Amino acid sequence: MKKVLIAFSAATIALSAGAAAAQPYRDRDHDGVPNRYDRHDNRHDDWRTRHWKRGERLDTHYHNRGYLVSDYRRYGWRAPPRGYAYYRTDSGDVVMAAIASGVISSVIANALTR
């Protein structure tokens, strides 16, 4: 009986330690992505009001097709030079940045927020 009680107590302690260490799911900006995986929470809290400047380096997560603006003629913009592309940002700005380095050469502020 004593061995069963000790085994039961050890099992209870082992199982409850994992539950105590687990943290609740947190999603501060309510976008469905936990804070530890959310690119915005890890970078800066004011990502929607970020104003990009010429000479800054565009974050690498913008370098994918989801942020690429390929229909620039629709907006009346000139074609980007070779090695550059237009990227939309989360703040509504559109930047022309070097494809290889991400250095911003021009900014069209609030271009896609209308």
C-alpha cells in the first residue's frame, strides 16, 4: 500500500509540473498568431505607424511575393531600375528597395491606404 501511494504521488507531481510550466496562449494584437511567433511583436509595437526613410534597410520578411508590387503602372509609377522592386509595407507605404541588399531608394508614403 505504501509503494502504491508513493508511486501515485510521484506520478501526480510529474504530471502537474508540466502544466504549471505551460504559459497561456497570448495574442496581443488579436491576429491569430501567438506573440512569440508574431513578427510585429518582436520588432516594434508601432509597426502600423512606422515611417520608412530613404537609405534604411527594408526588413527581410518583406522580400517575398506577398509584399511585391508588380502592377506599378496601374498606379502611374515609373518602372523600377534593374535590381530594384516596389514593396508594400504594413504601414501602407510603398518603398522602392534594392532586391539584393534591401536598401530603400525611395518612399511613396501612404500609397495603398486609400
